[in-house]
Amino acid sequence: MEHITLLIGIVIVTALVFDFTNGFHDTANAMATTISTGALRPKTAVAMSAGLNLVGAFLSVEVAKTISGGIIDESSGIRPEVIFAGLVGAIIWNLLTWLAGLPSSSSHALFGGLIGATLVSVGTHGVHGQAVVMKVLIPAVAAPFVAGLASMAATRLTYRLTRTRAEADTAKGYRAGQIASAALVSLAHGTNDAQKTMGVITLALITGGVVAPHSDPPMWVIASAGLAIALGTYLGGWRIIRTMGKGITDIQPPQGFAAQTGAAATILASSHLGFALSTTQVCSGAVMGSGLGRKGGVVRWSTAGRMVVAWGLTLPAAGLVSAGAAFLADQGTWGVTAVAVLALAIGGGIWAASRRKPVDHTNVNDGPAAEPAGVVTTALQTVAPPPAGPVVTAATAPAAAEAVVTPTHPDPVVTPTHPDPAQSPARPAAATS
């Protein structure tokens, strides 16, 4: 019993470490657009988000019960070693995607880790396949589209309602709206993501015989999970904040307000229904929708494509790592020790690699390099061109027709090289940036 108690303690600590990585990995979900538009200073934004994540952790336990008794069968012979292995896989995937600046799903990393470890240690009967499909896979596919469509509609409505007002007149209102909607996303994030760690700790307590099956998370579990995710949020996942705020699209305050409001509504609705969806995918879909909703807006599809690939790889990749960890952990005490040492070594190596090009609150708003216009972007700009087109003089009309407009400069001004058209060189002029 002493060994089980010690092992459960190790699982609880590892779960809180995962919760901490979840916090800094997913800070971008709530605050990236607010920081990128300048509505809040970076440090102020992450401090507010941390506090509201903590509050949100106390509002519901529906998602926690989905984790502790919905996806994994508590009575199938799951042992603490299995949960430990699942958490290790989730943490390593979180750290790898954080290093790459990719807003992948911490939730799906956790699901993949638990499923992979359970399949190796217990077999297929340890996983509730129907629950995985209904409460994980279907929401994973549907949520980004729902949030994206809601955000796109909200963005178009917002611009339509304020089309006769000067930008300076609406700036203050949009700033307040962004802060309020970011607060709502942070609160929603606490109600969804903090509960996942509560569910894992509760599952470990059930497997160790500490609490009865189908129990709600004890209060100390709720408090510790809330504090861990809040601390991780406060430290700020600056790399992912940069990608979300600057890498997907150039967000203006009306778009930021619309994206955050649409994402918060989607997350809160899913928490109420017990759907353990990915807040990362919801918020990323909302940001892309806001880019498509603004007339002349541009989505950087290469960045979006890398994100979607990471989303698709998260479940199987975390599951594979956890399966290997579970195989080692099943060998006994030395196997659990080996998994812990390997996890620490890999985590330390990722942290050391991140120090080569650090990203923090001082450079988080440095945008990515310009991305050439692709086929999708060009087609969208043809249907919905920027509000103000290039200024073209009579002498340069033929040259302007051949000018290439990049998405980072939607309104280039094409002017003749020489005042006298007769002195202009025969070659076509190019748009200057």
C-alpha cells in the first residue's frame, strides 16, 4: 500500500506539471488577440487571464467527470503507472509544440496519452470507444468550424454596424469589448481545461482506492489544479501568443472582439454539455474566421496548415509516446524511474533549445516574415478586395495592372519612376513596399 501511495503522489505531481504546461501553452487562447492589438499590455493580460482561469476551475466539474469516468474505464484494471505514462506523453508533446510555436491541443495530447497508455497496459476494453468518438473526436472536428463561422459572421456584422463611424470614435469601445471578451475566454478556459487535470487526478485516486468510483473531484484537487493552470498562464506562452496574434492573420480590434466572443460562447456551451473539446482549436478557428470576415482580410494559410497538421498528429503522437512509456512503466519500479528520468531529460533539452531564440513579453508582438499570396488568398481578395485599392495614375496604369500585391501590404501606392512618362524605362514597373 505504501508503494501505491507513493506512486499516486508521483502521478498527482505529474498531473499538476501537465496542468502547468497546459496553462502556458494555452494562454494564447484568451489573450493573443488582446495583446496583438494593444488593448492590454502583455504582462497585464496574462495576469488577468491567470486569475480568471483560477476562478473558472471552481465553476463546474462536468468535464472532469468525462475524463475520470467517461473515456477510460475505471474498472478495467487501470493502475497509477498507466496514468503516469499517459501524462508523460502529453507533457512531452506540449513542450515540443510550444517550442515550435504551434497552438496545438493540450486536451488532445492528454486524451492521446491516456488512450495510448491504456491500450498497451490494459487493452481495448479499457477505452470507451463511443465516448471518445462522441465527446472528443466529433467536437474536435466541429468546434473549429463552429467557432470560425460564428467569428466570421460577428466580424462582418461588427464592420457593417460601424461602417459610418470613424475608427477613432470606435477604438475605445472595441478596446473595452476586447478586454471583456478576453476575460470571458479565460473564465471559459478555466471551466474546461483545468477540469481535465482534476479528472486525471481523480482517476488516479480511484485506481489507488483512495476515493470511490464515480466520485466528484475533492476540493483540494479542484484548488490545486486551478492554481497550477493559473501559474502556468501567468508565465505566458509567448511563442504561441505570437503565432496566434500575428502569425495567422493581421487582427484589428473589431476582429479581436468578434473572435474572442465567438470562442467564449463555444467553449462555455461545450463545458455545460461535458464536451472536453480543445480550446486551442476553438480559438484558432475563431481567429481564422475573423480574418475571413474582414473585407480584404488575409489568412496566412501556410501557418494555418501547419497548425492543422499539428492538430491531426497530436492524438496519435502523444499516444505513441505514452504507449512506450507505459511499456517501460509496466516493468516495475525501475521502469517508472526510467520513464521519469527520460521525461526530465527531454524536457530539459527542449527548454535549453528554447533559450537560443527566446520570446517574451518584450518581443511577442514582432510579426512573422511576409508570406507571399497563395492561390486561396488571391481568390478571396478577388471576391472581397481591400477597402482601399492601390492609387494608380494615368501614366502608370499599364504597369499597375502587372503589379503584385502581397498580403502584408494590402494598399500599395504605385507611382511612376520618372515624372515624364516618355522617360520611363520599357520594363514593367513593380509595386514598391
